[in-house]
Amino acid sequence: MFDPELMKQIGVVLQALSEGFLETLKLFGVTLLGALPLGLIVSFGSMSRFTPLRLLTRTVVWVFRGTPLMLQLIVIFYVPGFILPENPWATENGRFLASAVAFILNYACYFSEIYRGGIQGVPVGQQEAGQVLGMTKSQIFFKVTLLQMIKRIVPPMSNEIITLVKDTSIARIISWQELIFAGYAFLKGSHGYSGLLWPLLFTGLYYLAFNGLLTLFFGWLEKKMSYFKT
């Protein structure tokens, strides 16, 4: 039997979850835009022949990879409030920026190790062949090393990116209103409803659907990169 109140409830929940999912996608996209290039820069520092720079970079990577992302987020969000007259993150936009900073730094460190492994995994003989052909160092990197590195790092990078989708839920620890926050709010009285568990459980479908699309994309990308023989 048609229940108008139930349909209204479902509509309110789906709208709230969709808005939360858009915030999740925003954090996901900003993190990738910042962490992918930053991770490559960090990997260069980790492989630098300048020992102080190499040691400093690897220490930073060790710290970010060795401590929980949740703890890093808490430190980045709350510590400025103890140093400055007021916390610059204490707004909705500020919470997002704090989350973005924490996620970009954390994932840049993870990506840097993937980049480093991919670069060092390219046979040295191919770089030497490029030198014999008269290629410059930049040409060797972009036309020989980089392309083969991309093929090698697609599987581990795809795992990290899929993990990133789920890790965005950690941002709710600083009350940033992402997908899980939106679903959990219906347990506590959001939009006039309280004690609703199904909206929180339903958030899993959003993650499954998006990660399914990413899985298909990375599978396609691996096939496209298969023409590089190593």
C-alpha cells in the first residue's frame, strides 16, 4: 500500500545522502589533484643524491605513513586553535580545507613510495640506451622512464585510490558533513527523523557503486597500458 509519509522520508534521506556524497567526491577529487603531483615531487626527494634532503624527505614520509590519518587530521584541525587567537578551520569551508590538507599530505606520502618503486623498477639499461641515442635526461624521463613507470604503478595506485574513497569518511571526526556524517545524522534526529539506521547502512551502496566504477576504469587503464613490454 502506498505510504506518503514513507515516500517523503525516503526522499529526504536520499537528498541528504546525495549531498553528503557530493562532499565526499569533492574531497576525493581535491585530494587526487593535490596528492598525485606532490607525491611525484616527494619521490624525487626520497631518491635525491643530496643526503640531507633524502633523509628529511624519507623521515616525513615515515611519519605520515606510520601514524593514523585520523590523528593527522585531528592535529591539523585542532592545533592551530591552540596557537592562534581563534581556530581558522572552525567553519564549514575551514573543515573541508583542513581535511584536504591532511588527506593530500597523507596520500602524497603513500603515492611517493609507489612512484619511487615504479621509477626504480624501470631497467637501467633502457635509460642507458636513451643516452646512447643522444636523449637528454628530461627526454629519457618523460619518454622512457615515466611511461613505463605509469604501467607499473597502475595496480598499486588503484588500490590506494579506492582506499581513499573509503577514507574520506574519516573527515567526520572534525564534523565535516560527508556521506557517513549525513547517514549517521538520521540516527540523531536529522531533518526531524531520529533512530533511523537504514540511511547509515545505505551509504555503503554509494561507496560500492563509485568504487565499482573506479575498478572498471582502472581495469580499462591496465589494458590500455599493456602495450608497454617490460
